[in-house]
Amino acid sequence: MGKIVQTAGRDQLGNFAPEFAHFNDDILFGENWNNTDIDLKTRSIIVISVFMGRGLADSSLKYHLMTAKQNGVTKKEIAAIITHAGFYAGWPMAWAVFNMAKEVWTEDEPALTDKEKFQKEIFLPIGDPNPFGQFFIGQSYLAPITDKQAPCFNVTFEPGCRNNWHIHHAKTGGGQMLICIGGRGWYQEWGKEPVEMTPGTVINIPAEVKHWHGAAADSWFAHLAFEIEGEETSNEWCEPVTDGEYAKLEK
């Protein structure tokens, strides 16, 4: 968000009280509101709470409610803020502010999709639909994180999504490392028992090991995938993980 520029003081009081106009426009808004020690959304919440505590429900509060919306306070959040403050500032005050807020937050906010909800749970982007989707059952997403030193991608799986059995080939070195960053999923090597993956689980996959990984049937799942440097590396996609194999996993 760009720098806040306020002119209300000079516009309304420039001739009558120029010093006050200067303090309002240049100090309160020009310096204080532009101080990045506290983000603008938090500043708006603080101001609304103070106004309610002081019993001020005038046009200035209406302005700050509008500003709060611009600064990212949602309809659900402002309702919770006013309700919480109402226990301390008084129920009549809460009613007065709710009546103002209803004039500001007039539209219904769309419900978050499951993807948007999961994005709020992880600290890295989900990314776009996976361009290697032909080797997956279900929907997955891919977000490049870095191509320096150890190339890394965030791979996100919708519930029930998994990739095919595959092998990371290399003459020397190579392989892959997975780190779960959200949700719950599975990793399995050919001929071995599946391993449950939850946030913080680290899987080291040597080259030439046939394996698959993907989400649990009832959970979104995201992991970082690190490509391990090696000589003459390649990836071989094999057969899908059948529904029968997948159904044997613990739900």
C-alpha cells in the first residue's frame, strides 16, 4: 500500500487553525500512520477500539470504519471487533457502531474455497495447476520456490490426490528430499509400508528407488520437494497407484 496522504485538516481548518491542520495532516497521518512498526490493519483496529472506549460514534468513526475496510478488515472481523469491544465500551455503544459498520460493509463476502482455506494454513504459495498433472490422480498444484543451490518446489495435493509410482534416476548422487509443510499425506517405497507425513516430516529419497507420495483421502497436503544434485539425472514415471492400493491406507 502506498504512502498515506491526508489533506482533511487543511481542507477544513487550513485558514481557521493552520497549526492544528499541520499536526493532523503531517504528523498524525503523515508520520504516525505511515510508521511501519504497526501495519495499517492493526492501526485501524486500535483506533476503532479507542473511539468505542471513549464513546465517540460520530463521522470521524465512520471515516475510520471505511479506512479499516480499505486496510483489509473483513465483515466477519469487524463484527468480532465490535462485539469484543462492546463488553468493555458498553452495549449501546456497540449497537451504534454496528449501525455504522452495516453502512460500510454492505456486500456479502464470498465464502472461502477449500483451496483458499488451506492456503491460509501454509506459509508458501500453493501455485498453479501442476503441469505434470498427467502423472497424478486428482488435482495437484506446483509453486517454484527457488532454482538456486538446491532447486525447490512446493507441491500441493487436494484430498485423495497422489502421483504415480516414479523413480529418480542418477549415475551418482541425485534423488529427492520431501518436507511436509501442511495437511496430511503419504509416502511409500516399492515393497515397503507407507509412511504418514504431517507438518515437519522429512523424507529422504535415494536415487533409483521406486516410490509415490500424495494426500490422505480426507486432507489437503503440501510438501517441499528438493532436487538433489547428481550426475546424469532423470525422472521416470511409472504406473498409477491404483484405487485398491490407495484404499488400503489408514484414513
